[in-house]
Amino acid sequence: MKRLLKLFLYQLLRIIYRDINNELYPYSLKELYTYTFRQKILGYNRSVPWPVHFTSQIKCPEKIQRGNKYPGYGPGCYIDGRCGIIFEENVITAPNISIISQNHDTEDFNKFKKNNPIRIGKNSWIANGSIILAGVELGEHTIVAAGAIVTKSFPQGNQLIGGNPAKIIKKLEDYKA
């Protein structure tokens, strides 16, 4: 009976979050329903078509392409997709990250610059408190260390980057999964 109820509740969530397949299963029901209530009933990030923590802020979710994970699921995230963000498969985002795809014009602060979308390669991890700025491309299996500020692209992959501004700290072996 409990298993049937759980399956029914997951099916209900699939109706609410239309683009979700089986990736709901790793998350607890209590957590998903808390997020759903705050997001869809109370209105926090209502326009975002995937589960988002109520303390996270997602701008222009329609310009964000996500893989199989939920950017903004952790608390305190700020994800600005106005110039586009591409999250490839298996990209994990920790709490309190900022991913900002748009920049002000330096000669007129009321205007914005057009930038290429931010691209985060598959099997990457954006650690707690890190910031990724406009136009950045991160290669496959890139780990952004906690508190790092990424101002330029690191397209090669298999790397750990960190610092302010971010630089390559160490090369990594291929991702195993």
C-alpha cells in the first residue's frame, strides 16, 4: 500500500513538473512536496519547470537548458539565465552558488551586454559559494572549488579550478560512472 501511494504521488509530481521523467526518485517525498508547495502554491519561482528551493532565485528559466539534475535545488542559489545557460548531464550545483549570464555595459549601466551562453560540461560539480560569470565555458568533468570566482573559460575538462580569479589547481582523471 505504501509503495502504491508513493508511486501515485510521484506520478502527481510528474504532472506538476511536466519535463521530469524518472529523476525524481533520488529525492525524498517530504522534500519534494515541501518544494512543490512553496514553488507552485505559494509562488516562489513558480515559472521554473523543475523543483527549486524557495530561497533560490532563477531568472529566465526558459533560457536555461538543464541536464538530468536540478540547478537551484540547493538553498540560496542565484541563477540568471538571461543570456542563456547550458547545464549538460550530471552537473551538480551546491548551495549558495551564483551563475550570472548577463553583464552590464561599462559605458551605460542601464544597458546590458550580449554574451554567449554559459556552458557547463557533463559530470561537473559547482561547489558551495562559487560564482560563474557571463560567457564562461567549463569542460567535461570540471570541479569548481568552494568560493571560486570563474571569470574565464576552462574548456579542456578533467580539472579542478579554484581561487579568485579561478585558475587550474589540478588535473583530474577521467570521470568514472
